[in-house]
Amino acid sequence: MRLLNTKTLELHEFLDNEIPQYAILSHTWEREEVLFQDMTTIGRAKGKYGFRKLQGACRLAHSQSFEYIWIDTCCIDKTSSAELTEAINSMFTWYKKAAVCYAFLSDVGDEALSRLLHAYGPVARGWIVAGKIPMVQEDDDELSSLYDIFPGFRDSRWFTRGWTLQELLAPPVLEFYSRNWHLLGNKTDTGISTMVSEVTGVDVHILHGGDISNVSIARRMFWASRRQTTRLEDRAYSLLGLFDVNMPLIYGEGKKAFRRLQEEILRISDDQSIFAWHSQDYLEGTAVDVLATSPSDFTESGALSRQPFHRVGREPTTITSQGISCQLPLLSVARLDTTDFKPFTEVDAILDCQLGNIPGTFPTIRLRSLPSKGEQLPKDYYRVIIAEMNKFEAYTIPTLLDESDILGLDPMQLHKDPYQSILDKTYMQWNLASIVFTRRFPPSLPKKDEYAGIPWSLSLLNDDYPPDCTDFWIVPFGTSWIRHYHVNVVHTYPQEKWDALSMQLRVLPIPTHLYNIGKFRIVDGVFNVEVAHVDYNPPPEVVSKALMMEKALIVGRQAGSRRAIPRPWCRILGRSFRSKDAVSLFDSSQGTPETNEWESERSVWVEGQEQIVLEAAVQTKEISGVYYHVVTIQVKEEGTDARQYMLDNELAQESADEWLRQWAQKSLG
């Protein structure tokens, strides 16, 4: 690895076991960058426009006591194809191992920031870190959000380039700097991470250091879908570290580079979300390769769940000279361009990944078979583009309120009677088959632009129990009557375990020492639940929203004895959750156990002669072969004596505080 001395501006080479601590620069290439050959004569380097950026980065690193810095423009000899290949394959690791990364946003100003810091000092920096800016009047400008303080941040070119995605994700410490080298913030600051997530689509949890390998392939491709590179091949090469693969660079191969990348990913991963792409660039009925042609094909894949599936019992996906061999449930459908129906000549293949925020909802892709050679079922299929990405779902949300223990479709358990009956009612014919995505398919129609680590069970049917790291799925129910009440989850603790898209809370296995204790009750998460009254058509036909109440919903797991299976529990407090409550809730190791699998709590708000009831209940359900602790939150209206219930509501506040005090005494005592 070649590093630049921050004081002398001399280049030094180090072996892997000799690399010192270093800073690293992330930026976008501009005119007259200082290259490796320019560093042979410092006078030559100083004569280039890009020297000011290099000098600014070195001064910053030196001020932070770093003797060395790595800058891609001058630390790689790009005239050597061998060195360039090694550098690109190592770049993600280099950024990950850097002590600090400086993200230099050359098109973002800092005038408003300077005025704010000058007027309010360290207090203003605290506002920026927290992302909560009070209404501030500066000259004729009103500053009320980070976007007002950092104008141009969301439109910065840095967020549109392919290489900067890995430079955003790999470093544990990433500091953003303006064009004048003024610190804007750290990627883990609450305010900055929220803004970056909104701009890039990357989950806040990942920006705070979450494991990228636990994110589905399609979701990672979605992050890269709107980014561009100067060389077409670099759209693939810039993603090598993101998927932890290595491959040789062949500039001139064009779109083949992205196919090679996907093939390398399939050799180490069985995540079928890699096939869950859809492009509006193709006309309906176009025959295409099952693998995408570029990251842009994943622009519509942002709704796919963050968590990849690794289902027990599924045949591995393999790559051969004939194509990609894969096991999929096939649903026979009518062909798009004919009224003739031949079984399994055209099918919807169910991909084993979650689409949207409802478990058991799978994306499907349309496949068409090549003429078979006497086999009972076709084996070779190619993909056909349809109008939109379809989905398969075998149950409705209200079903969650029933007592059913098994919901949805398990793609690997289709031979079981409950799943057979689901499919038989919905489709004419279905089959679980091992097929080949062939590379041989009819010529495609032109593009429009030419015209224009979930743990899986073997199913409750086999009398297995849910694993002790089963996730919680939060399902809020509002009302759809004359008076509308909406239920929203507005705050979650701990945030790093929460996936807002799928409304799921990740949990860790229960510690062994708790099983040894026998009786235990732990808290896995706390949600502040907001109930608002929404009026859709008040005069003059403007939607109005009135907050009725905000309560804390606590979820966790418990067991009554050493032999008891841990069960979920939930409770609604008489008030919202506060940060100081975390000490008494999450530092505890045991509490008073309760054994009801379906535990319900109520909280009530009085309005006139009616009361609004917020109810929560939790029940373990198997949805498409995966266990979930389903927490349903409902709002109901009930008549009541208003005067009496106002007294009860005051008692509920006192009861919540007393419950927390008792919990702390039992757990810490």
C-alpha cells in the first residue's frame, strides 16, 4: 500500500504487516487532479488545480496527528494494470481499516453554518449532531433544519458517484467537510445520518456500523442504482467490496462486467433477491437475461426487505455453461401473447425474499420455457418483462387478529396440506421445480430509449418451537369509520435493531445464564406509539390531524421455568418512553414472569362521552415458514363516563411510573 506523508508530501510504500495508522480521502474527481506521476516533482504537482484539495486533506490529517494519508488520485499508479486491479480489489478494505475518512464535498458551502456557530457557539454544534434545530433567524434567512444550514448537501455530486458508495459504507469514522474544509458532521451523528439516509436510501442502521453482509443483495444494489461512473465497467468494479467478492478487471468488456459481478455473488450467496429487479426500459413481453444488465435495473427494488433469507432444505443455486440452476415454486399462468394455455410454458416464479413490509409477501418474475424435449415439465426458462413487479401473498392483514398459528406460504413446504390448499384455491397448477435460467432465448425487443441470518424452522407442522431469536413484527391498525384514527410508531429503542421498512425488530438469542436462572423476563424493544385523529374533509377541504395520545409499547420475551419455552409479552405504559427509562429496562436481567402467550394491555383517551382505546397484543405465528412474534396495535372507540375516566387516566400515569420503579428494584436489587 502506498501512502502520502502529510508533512513532506512524499510517497512511501508499505507491506501489509507494516502499514501505519492513516487517514483516507473520499472525494469526486475534478479537473487537473494530481496524479502519481505528478508527485515525482512537487513543483509540477503544485501547478495543477487539484493540488489545493490534496494540500487541504494533508493539512487536516496532520492537524489530527496523522503522519500518513491515502488519496486515490496520487497513491495509485494507474498506468499499471496489475497495480490498478490490486488497488480496486483492496479499496473497500483500505477504507474500512482507515482511522478516519474525510468526505470532501466540493460543491457544498458553509456560510450558514459559520454564521450559526459564530452566534451560538458549541450549543449550535450540539443542535447539528442531534439533528434538532430550533427556529433561528439569521439575517433574512430562517434556519429550521439541517438542509437550511447545509444548502446543497442533498444535491452534492458526491452522492451520485459510484465509487463513493463504498467510501460511505466502509469507514467506521467518516467526517463530512465543506468546500472550505469546515467540518459539517460525522456520518453517525443523528442529524447527518438521517439526511444521508434520505439522500442515498442506505438504512440508518448501516450508517451506524451495521453489518452489510446481513443486507439482501437487491437492497444493496438499490443503493447503487442511481449512481454513475465515468467508465461503464466501474459500475460493477465499484461494488466488489460491497459484496465481498474479487475478480479481475477487464476494461472494454462493457456490460459483461456487471454480469460477472452477479455470477461471483451467486457463487458465495444463495440470496434469490438478486433476481428481484424490474426495469421500465424494456417493453412488455421482452425476453431478457435473468440477471440484470446494470445496477439501474434495481431502481424499483427499494421495497425489498433488508434481511436476506437462507432457507433450510432448498437446493443450492449453481452456475453452469448452460445457465443458472435454481429451485423455485412455479405457478402456471396464461402466456402474454396467446390465448392458448399449455401448463408451465409460462410461469410466475416465486422468489424467496420479502417484498414490502408484510412477511409472506414474495416478488415473482415471469418466465417462459424453451420447447421441451419430451420431458413431463419444461426445464429451461428465460425471463420475460411484464408491466410491473408482481407479488404473491397468501393471506390478508386482518387474518393476524385470528387465532391461526400458520399463515402464508412456505416455498419449501408446498407438499404440506395447508400450503397445497392455499395454492389450489388461487392458481390452476403449481409445482416446486429445479429449473435452469438459460442463456438461450429469442432476440429481445428494443429498449424503450431506443424507441424512446433469519433462523428458519421446519414448520409448526413438525411440532417444532420458534427459535429464541424470533423477530417482532409490529402491525398497527387504525380505523376507517366516520372518525379516523391513525396509529404510528414514532420512536424506537434500540434504533439499531429496528427496520422501519418492514416494521420488524431484530432480537438477539437469549443469554445462556438466563436459562440457568429459569424464570426470567427481558425487554427487547420499546416503541412510542402515536394515536392521531385525522379528518379528511373538514371545511375548506384541508386534511387536519390532531394528536390524541402517545404511549410507550414495551415488547420482550419471558419464561416461567427452566423447561418452559420463551414466550413473547407486551405492555402499554400510561405515558411515552423517556431516555432515562432505558437504564431500568435494558440493563435488567430478570423480572416477574407471566406465561400468557397472548398478553393484552389497554390505554384510553377520553373525548366527550366516548373513549379511545389503544390495545396491544402479541402472538407467535408462522408466516411462510418463518416465525414472527406478531404485535398488533388497535384503536377502538367505546362509550364511557368522561368524568370517571379522566381520573383513571391520571392513575394510569402514576401506574406506569410505579411499574418502572418496581422493575428496576427487581432487576437491580
